[in-house]
Amino acid sequence: MTKKQKQVVEVTKNTPFKGIKKLWGLLKWSFVLLFVWLLYCYIILVTHPFEEDVSQADAAIVLGAALWNERPSPALKERLNHALQLYKDNKVQYIIVSGGKGHANDKLSEAEGMKNYLIEQGVNETHIVLEQHATNTYENLLFTKSIIDKLQFQSVIIVSHSYHAYRTNKMAHYLNYKQYQVSGIESQVLNKPYHYTREVLAYSKWVLNSFSLKLGIYLD
């Protein structure tokens, strides 16, 4: 190889395209790892359901969801009806309803809407406890934990949908709930593929938050 040919080869080696190739390789493997992680999360959520059948406890916690015209949405009614059945079966004495206002101009908090519904179904008003500041699942459990401690409840059943149960369980454990059960119900009104897919992203965000919270940072 002549001196000139060697110089051409040297220039080629140092071309910007080499850096671009490395960057593309890094991006490609990042996408592969992200896909594997999301698939892993989806499998966990689908294959780790929480049973609806639970033992007796002091109270049931109903995690809030949307109100439609100040009334519980069909999905929220499913959660409330499950808690109502636990109450009627004497598995719980109290029902804690957790959820703030979805929008600042809403007339009722989710908790108030849930309380009204439960009273209509025959629950004694004195057996309903409100937490009406939470705007997400972590806050539902964080703020409700303070109520549980104040009322000295020893055991609770956390009521939600099955797609939501795994993350709920992880959060309750993180917040040091002592004696608790998660009762995940199967929905008859929700689009399951959509909500499981959405939950994969929500669970991934929680995994990040479980680390960032140790630094005093919450990724809203």
C-alpha cells in the first residue's frame, strides 16, 4: 500500500460517519432493551392477578377514578360495587373512598361522588371515610395511610381493577402498609388491552419513582 493510500484509509477511519454508526448502534440496543423491559412489564401485569376473594379486614379502600356528571363512571362503579359487597358480607366495617378533584372547577371530589353513591346503596354514612386530596394512585395510598394510622385500623383491603393491582401492591408495600390485601376485580366495561398497555407505562414510571423518591424527588 502506498503512502497516499494509507492516508486515504486513515482519513476514512476518522470520518464523522464512524461516530454516527456508533450512535446508531447505541440507539438500536437502547430500543431493544426498552422493548424487552416493556414486554416484561406487560407479562408481569397479565400473569400476576390479585384475587377478588379476600379475608376480613377493618376497612376497604376504594381507589378513585373519574366522575361523569358528578356520578361515578362505569369503571368506578365496579370498584364501589365490589367494596359494597365486602361491606354487605361483613368483611369490612368501613369503606375509605380516596380521590380529589380531577379539575379545579369540578363541583365534587371523586371521594364525595363515591360517598354519595354508597349512601344511595344503603351504606351507613358514619361508615364511610373520605380522603379527597389525592390526584394519582401514589397519593391515594399515601394520604389514606395517614387516615388509617389516625383511626388505628389494623387491616385494610385495597380495591381496584386487576390491571392496576400489581402496581398498587408495590406502592402499598413501599409505603409500609402493614396488614393489607389487594383485591383486583376484572372489568366488564373497560378496554383491557388499552388499559394494560397504559399500565405498563404507569408501572415503569413507578419503578423510576421508587428510586427517585429516596432522593426526595417525585416524577409527576
